[in-house]
Amino acid sequence: MSFLRYVACVSFPNSRSYSHCLQHFNDDAVDAISLFNRLLQTKPTPPAIEFGKILGSLVKAKHYPTVVSLSQQMELSRVTPDFVTHSILINSLSQLGHITFAFSVLGKILKRGYLPDAITLNAFIKGLCLKGELHKALQFHDKVVAHGFHVDHVSYGALINGLCKLGETTAALQLLRRVDGKLVQPNVVMYTTIIDSMCKDKLVNNACDLYSEMVVKRISPNVFTYNALINGFCIVGRLKEAIYLFNKMTLEKIYP
């Protein structure tokens, strides 16, 4: 973003200029912080949605510590956060492994009468999985689903990945069966994660069955799916099938 454009943005404190400015942020955290601080000094204070746009741009760039710091500045400046800014803060705290603090923010959301959406709940499950606390992530999932809340493919992808990393391929497949068509529609990431785990366990026939199931359900395999199967065939010495699959992959214009 050019300096003149930046000056124009901060010199005309209105919703349109802020939004136009944000379109040119890209990954420049310095500009984002400068604009955030200018918003805090603006009288009357802009609505929380304008702060949320800046925090959202920083989250996309994975500047999680910065988001936490700026959220604290909002609180000190007595800017009342809305649901979106709370959700962004929860995501950042979860990514940093500060799950306890994230839950305290969730408490604030509930006190204000908001109900957490799938994106917010995903953040907790992903955060717990990143910390290696898969058991807690599964417990949290079961509790929120039992209370009528919903999580989406992001959470199930994280849980399936966590189970496979622990060598719990059977449990991962059971989770896939449990949610299939009921809670979410399984996607290529979920299937590929389990196929890869099966291949590493030398359960290549099972992996092939799951691959066939994908095709029947019109879930298109990607390069990672094919790579997992090719590696699996190589591990068990079925080189002809590995070559066949490689050629099939090339014909479908999927390149390693």
C-alpha cells in the first residue's frame, strides 16, 4: 500500500475509507497496527466491526500474537468487542496454544448472549489438537455436539489427522463413518489422511477400498491421495500397481 493511500485512509475516518484501506493491506502488519492505533484515537470511536476487519487481516497473515496484543488494547480503551472480534481472538489464542485463555473469552461470549458458531468451535478443537491434547479435543467435540452445536469439516479433519498421527487409524475410520452424511459430508482431506495412515500401516487393500469409496461418492482424489497410495504400493512391493497408478494420475493431469 502506498504512503499516500495510507494517509488518505487515516485522514478520513469513515467506514468506506477504512474498508478501502484494508483491501490494500496484504501482509503488512506494520500498516495494520498503525491503522488500528489510529482507530483507537478516533472520536467518536468506530464500531467494533472496523477493528475486526483489521484483526481479521492479521489473522489471515498468521500474526496471532499481534492480534492478542491489539485485542488487549481494545479492552483497555473500552471498545466493546462484538462476536466477530471475540471469535478472532479465540482463534489466535488457540493457535498459540493458550486454550485456557481462549475458554475465558468463550465465557464472555456466552455471558453476552452469543452462541458460538462452527468457526469458533473449530478453533478450540484445532488448538487442542495442535497441543497434542487429542483426548480433550474429542471430549470437547462430544460435549458441544451433545448440546446441539455443530462443527464442520475443519474440526473433523483435525480430529482424524490427530488420530492418524497417534496410529489410531481404526478410530479415525470410525469417526469418518460416524459423521458421514449425518454431521458433515466427508471431503478429500479426511479420506486422504486415513488412506495415507493405512498405507503406512501396510493396509494397502483397505486403503484401495477407501479410495474406491471416494470415487463412488464423487470425491475427486488429489495429488496427496495418489502419492499416499503409490507410496503404499511401494512399501509392500507392489511396484506394477504403483506404476499403473502413477500413469493414471498423469493421464488425469494430476502431477506429483
